[in-house]
Amino acid sequence: MVDGPFEVVFEFNELNLLSFWPHPCIFNNWRPGESLIVDVKFFGLLYISGLLLMFTGCQSSSIQNLYSSNVSSASGASGTIANSTLICDITKYGAKGNSTTLNTTYIQAAINDCAAKGGGTVLVPVDAYGGVFISGTVTLKSHLTLSVASGAKIKGSLNDNDYPTVISDWNNNQVRYGCQKALVYADKVTDVTIEGGGTIDGSGDENPNWRNLTATSPDLSGTRRPMGVFLAESSNVTVQNITILGAGFWTLVNLENDGVHIDNVTINSNDPAAFQRDGMDVVDSKNVLIENSTVNSEDDSICLKTGLPPSDSKSGVANVTVKNSKVLGSYAANGLKLGTATTASFNNILFENITVANVAQAAMAVESVDGGAISQITYQNIQVTKNGALAYIILGARETAIGTINGVYFNNITASKFTRQWGSAISGSIINGKAYEPEHIIFDNVHVTALGGLSSIPAAPAEFPYDTSQYPDPHNWWDLPTFGYYIRHVNNIQFKDCTTTVSPRDARPAFDVTSDVTGVGF
């Protein structure tokens, strides 16, 4: 018999639930103990063998034991663990959570054995030694759950040699730039979950080779510093109910994945002495749902990037929702960001019901500077406090490629207690005498109390350079000639039911709109 309870996830070909309810043939000759495959697109309740099963729809199809916590989402991952009853406890393979034993070989043995038996759960428990398991790189396999129990910890080794170089897709410039080492790694897998309530600690706050870097440091690019969790070229990926701390480089990275669900994840990599530690990065990935999560990072907190050439079929970021989450800080960078790496397209991105606090640069940044086409971007129900700037939108070119920004919607946003007097920049660029303009920008019900205090109006900022000499961040333009919005080289920008005030008094106006802006409305 099949143990319950279960979640059933499947697709419909028809919308009439009654048309298949009486017909067992729709279940593809399902028998107890087998996966259930159906072709439907609807939601409802189902009784099988006297057990109440609830299905929540869509994408792919299988029965899942809820105790495996491999929960699917209509806009994220959807999959199954092949053998949900198999549990491979890493201590049975020799691992000791005594904070000193190097357990890489033992953890990997449990992973390999679990995968060889059809998949299941690799358990990192709280053992008699305390449950802190030192490890170098471990590589996950398909149809597998890595469950780090509450109170247990996978803690990164301080020995750089314990992190071999892993090359997922060399065509992606983000791999060439730095995504080459990781504590927890997966490449070209399907149906993989990381969960359990415990902690993955990269030890980035403790390794002197990864901290206090300078412009001449060999690890500056990240090629020798490990990420916390790196999941690449995979499908049906779930990361939930886990804390990830102190990565050597970026913290949680999804690169070229399709179907990602991140739920109830806490990230803290905000050591100011540790350089370039993003919180969550979504790189050339599709169908991603991030929810109920908290990020505190040194660099960009939740960052969407593209590093593949647009001709690559895997390129671009599409169908991403980030909701019901908190950004608690970014020591050096931005909160909710598209870019800076923008070689390919971004489409259908929603940030919703999010608090952004203690961010050094912009709460919301949209940048196309590498040729990427950005469209259908929404920031909705965002609370902003103690940030450098509200928004930063830039269309330019660091090299030869010039992209587009078409359709950015800011709705129901409040912002106050700014830490800088910068204002928000919304700007295109003049390149070889031609204007490249962001288009169709809407601010709707956005209420800002800016930080004032300037007694004179600064000069207009220089044009964004047509080279790599300037990294696009608000601090490069510093105080704008407005405490509110500086608008330059833009086509069609609208402000509806918005207020922009300042405290203390300031010599600058709320808006500075250059003469070449067309279609501006208040």
C-alpha cells in the first residue's frame, strides 16, 4: 500500500473535472506503490484506496509523499523523489558531526548510494557529536532530497583544496567570471530538493583567503571562492526550510535551471569584510518561484542575471515571481535587481509583497548594459526603508551590445528613512549620437519621503560611458539634481497618484526631466 498523506501534481487536457472523475483509465493503469501520471489542468480532490489526496496543479505529474517535503508549485519546481521511503543517514557511511572530521567522502558516499538505489533522502542528522559536519564540495544527484535536520549543519571546510573546480556551462560568462566552486553542487539533475530545517554554512566569515580582498587579490573574481549552494542546468529544483550562511562567494545560485521553487529560505552572508557575496542569484533560468524567504547579503540581495549569448536556446530569465519575502540588508549593493550581467532577455518578472531595508544602493534596480532586452517587469506592494535610493533604471552599453527596456511597472510602494540624498535615476544613453531610451515606465501609487538637506542643486550627471569604466550603481552619480526622480533619455513615463516629499528642506525639485524625454505624464 501507499503511505499518505500525498500531494498530487498533474496536467489536464480538458477543464471538465467530471469527465475523468469516474474513469480509472485516466490514471494510466496506476497501481499502489507506483507514480501517478495524469493529463489534466485543473484542481480538485481525489480518493484512492480510501485516502484523501489533494492535488494542486500543474506542470508535471506524480504522487508525492508530503513527508518528503518535495512540494511542487505551479510557477516553480514540480517533480518527485523516485524512492521517497529510502533514507540514507550520512552517519551510517562514516560521517561524524564533531566539527573537526572532514566528511566530504562520507556525505558523497551516502548521496551516491541513495542515487544508485533509485533516489530518496540523504539525511544529515544531529548526531551524538553535535551535528556539525565539516565538508568540502558534495555533488547531488537526480531524484534526491538532501535533508539537513533542524539543529544540524553542513559546514564548509577552511581548506581551499577541498573545493575542486566545477565547470557547468563555459558559454555562460557568469561561470567564467566566478561560478566555479561550491559547497553543495548539482549539475544536469532533475527532481532535487534541499530542505530539513538545518543550516548550510560556507564558513566564508572565517576563511582569511576569502575576506578583506583588494583589487589585486587573486580571488577577487570569485573563481577560487566557493558558493554556498550552486544548482546548474537542472529541472524541478526545490530549496526550502533551510538556512544558508557565510558563503565564500554567492550564496544560493540557480544557473540555467527550469522549474525552481525556493520557499522559507533564510540567507545571511552580510560580512562587510567578505567581498561580492550575493544572496540569491537567478541566472538564465525559467519558471522560478521564490517565496517566504529572508535575505541579508553583502552584495546584491535577490539578483536576476543573464550570462549566455542571446542565440543560446537556454539564455534569458523568464517567468519569475518573488513574493512574501524580506530583504534585511545589502551592505554594499542593491535589493531587488535585474543585472548587472544582461547579455540576454528578461521577461515576465514579478516582485510582490516584499520589504526592502538597509540596502546601500537602490531598493529596486533595472539595468540593461550588455545588450539584454528587458520587458514586463513589475514591482508591487514593496515597503522600502533605510535604503540609498528607491529606484535605479539604466539602459546603456558596457561593450558593443545595446539592449532595450520596455515596460517597468511600480505599484503601491512606500519609501522613507533614506540613508542617502541621491534621488532615483531613470536614464537611457546617447551612443554614437543616437538616444537609446527606456520605454513605458509607470509609477502608480508610489509614495516617497526623500532625504533632503542640500542647499544647492548639483550638476546633471555625466552620460553613462560607452565602455567598462563605470559600474552601473546609484553611487556613481551620487547626489542628483533632484531629491525625487531624475529622468533623462526616456520615452513614455507616467506617474499616477504618487507623492514625493523631502525632509529636511532641500534646494532641489522633486523632478528633473530633461528636454528629450517624451510622453511624460503626472
